Amino acid sequence: SKRVAVLTSGGDAPGMNACIRAIVIACETKGYTLIGYLHGYNGLLNQEYETLSLNATHNLIQQGGTILHSARCEAFKSHQGAKDAAKNLQALGIDTLIVIGGDGSFKGAQHLSTCWDGQILGIPGTIDNDVAGCDATVGYYTAIDTAVSSIDKVRDTADAFERIFLVEVMGRHAGFLALNAALASAADYVIVPERFDNEQQELERIINQIEARRKLKGPVSFIVVVAENVWPGGLNTLAERLSSHMQSEVRPVTLGHVQRGGSPVSQDRLLATKLGTYAVGLVGTEKTLIMIGEVDHHPVEVPLKETWAYTKPLDECSVETMLATMNQRY
Ligand code: ADP
């Protein structure tokens, strides 16, 4: 009978628990032993783990975060780190390691394979959706919802005071979250790294939009969604520049870590459950160093190396739709 280990690594994301739950159930069904390493790759280095059985799955699917805890781990990146991790996996007789995380965690998994010849499977889990080879990562849909409900609230007060608000949304170096949260909350403007020209041009476009609206309707509220790490100098710099041009207050709001938390929406639960179950189905096959993702509602197996080989493009249809609404003078 196979011995399987699972860990969650990097930024936590809603739905990681749903994925762990699916893996526990699939392993029970197959008669595999399952352990969960704690704190990402730290658990591998410190041989810190717990046995996972059906008891662990009670009330789990709806919980945010991850019961295995997540972490970053600098020590694991060295050759010695991979060697120590391999030794610990061998000591426990692990056949298959499942890593739930982002592309950094997948690089870590690839790095481990230089010292360990067991089977390695990845499942994409991050709110940023910045993993190539899959339509969506576990946690992404929930994060859009969280950002949208926050932007809705900002809009209430923006409308009441006819103010300009800048709302910073997470995404590391990708604009998926910002773009789709902006679209779903009917924000007035979005700034994403994939389409960022330069500061002056963006600033002019925003000012033109606001002025055109003011001409038409008098005082208006205006919400600009800004992806993190895009604007040089950060959100406050943009707020200062904009407010000096507009002769009105511009309020910066950073949504921050609330976007990583919360109970996963159904889309994330379903994705996590399907991917976790599919991964366990591959245990014991020759397939290794692959990510299990979903494309067009079908499971796909993608070499880990391809998940960071290129920058995943934004969904073109969302881009076009947002651009069309941004150019409206309503
Ligand atoms: P994410 O998985 O969310 O992208 P990180 O980029 O923080 O998160 O990576 C998580 C962990 O994966 C790191 O703390 C490190 O232990 C491991 N890791 C990341 N990149 C590498 C790499 N190039 N080589 C080895 N391990 C890595």
C-alpha cells in the first residue's frame, strides 16, 4: 500500500483545506496511508507532520486557511535543504508527495527532485492565479469575491461624498485579481501590470475620464482599482499626484490580507476537490513532477517546469470588456 504526504506552501489560499479534505478521502478509499507535513517545506526539514485520517475532514471544506499551516522556507532552497528533506521522506517511506501552492512552491518541488526520486505532484493554490497551464488556481475565485464585496462598500462611501478612491488589490505581479474584481464591482478604472504603459499616460487617462464625467454630471465618485506592485512608489504616490491634479481629495485604500482569508466560494471548493481527488488517482503511476490543473473544465497534467516558464496572460475577454466600460462616459 502506498504512503502519501501532502503539504501546503507559500501564500495560503481559501480552498486549500477543501483540497486536503479531498486528498484524505481519496487516500482512505484507495487504502493509502496519508501524512500531512506542517508549515510548508519547514515541516519536511524538521520532520514535523501529522497522520491524516477521515477525522480530520469533519467541517473542513468550508474553512479558510490551511489546517497544515503554510510558510515560506529559506533553508529548503539550498542543496543541503533538499538533501535533508529527501532523507526525511525516505525515513517515513513516502512514495508520493503532493504540494499545494504557487509557482514558488512548485520550484521547490522541482528542487527536491534533485535529491529525492519519489513521485511529486503539484496542485495550484494561490489567490493570485499566476500559475501558467491552468485556468484558475484554488483560492482565486474566493479572493475575487472578497475584493468585490470590499469595493462595493468603498463605493457606498465614495458615492456619498463624491470622492475619488484608489483601491489596491493583491496579485503579486499579476493583474488577474485586480482586473476581474474591477470588472465585477463596476469600478471606473483599473491599473494592472500586464497593461501598464507609464505613469504619465495612466494619470492622464484617469484625469480625462474624471473630467469628462464631471462635465456631464457634476461631482462624481470614481473608483480606480490598482494591482499591487504596479505603481512606482505605491498607492500613496498615485493618490498624491492625482489629488494635486484634481484639486480634490483622493483616498487610498489597501485591501491587504483580508483577501487571503475567508470561507471558500463553491467554485474554489469544487476545483480543490476535483484536483485533489485526481492527484490521488495518479499515485503509483509513472507520472511525476507535474501539476494537476483544470483547463476548459477538464483536468490537465502540466510539467511543473511549464507552470513558471511563461507569464500567464490575462483573459482577453475580461480585458476587452473592462476597456470598453472604462471608455464609457456614464
Ligand atoms: P508560492 O508557492 O505562493 O509562489 P513562494 O514563492 O513564497 O510561494 O515559495 C514558497 C516556498 O517554496 C519558498 O519559501 C521556498 O521554500 C520554496 N521555493 C521557492 N522558490 C524556490 C526555488 N527556486 N528553489 C527552491 N525552493 C524554492
